[in-house]
Amino acid sequence: QVQLVESGGGLVQAGDSLRLSCAASGRTFSRYGMAWFRQAPGKEREVITRISASGGSTYYTDSVKGRFTISRDNAKNVVYLQMNSLSPEGTAVYYCAACIVVGHWDYWGQGTQVTVSS
């Protein structure tokens, strides 16, 4: 089992950058695939990026490709989301999630709010 705690959210202006962190408990973090989801007001939660357990494989949804970067440090039990060139459409609660089986996101953090002003 793993517990996840996100941090790094806040209020930024359009064009700014922000880095989110997700700290995981437990000694088996390196076994989990990780992902970042976001949920904008009035919209469904969507996956925006994920990274394999080893960090060797990543996926990005088209809307963030080229602007966001997911990375992980298995020695520190942390996954990061570097977000550049933020736009107001990026305003959402951002969640990290963990899975053993790809696509089965069994563990979630509490979320961190990101607000991008125009």
C-alpha cells in the first residue's frame, strides 16, 4: 500500500511555471506506475501524464505535450510534474495516483489546487 501527498500548487499568472510534487510513503514506491490527473471545475477528472515504475516510459495527453514534464526519483519516493507556459485552462485540482496494474489507479493523493490567472 502507498500513501500519496501532493504539494506545490498555488496561484500563478498565465505563462508562468509551477512544479508539483507527490511524496509517497512505503518502501515499494519503485514498483508503482504513477500519474498526474487534473479536474477542472465542472469537468471530469482526466489523466494528463503518467510514468512507468522505472521512469523509462512516459505518456502525455495532447493538451500538455511539450509544456509539462513528469519525472520521478525512486530513491526519494517522489514524482514531479513540471508545468511550463501555464494557461487559464490549466486551472484545476491536480492529483497524483499510483498503480501496480497499468490503468488501475488504486491509490490517490488528496489533490492540490492550481489556479492560473489571465
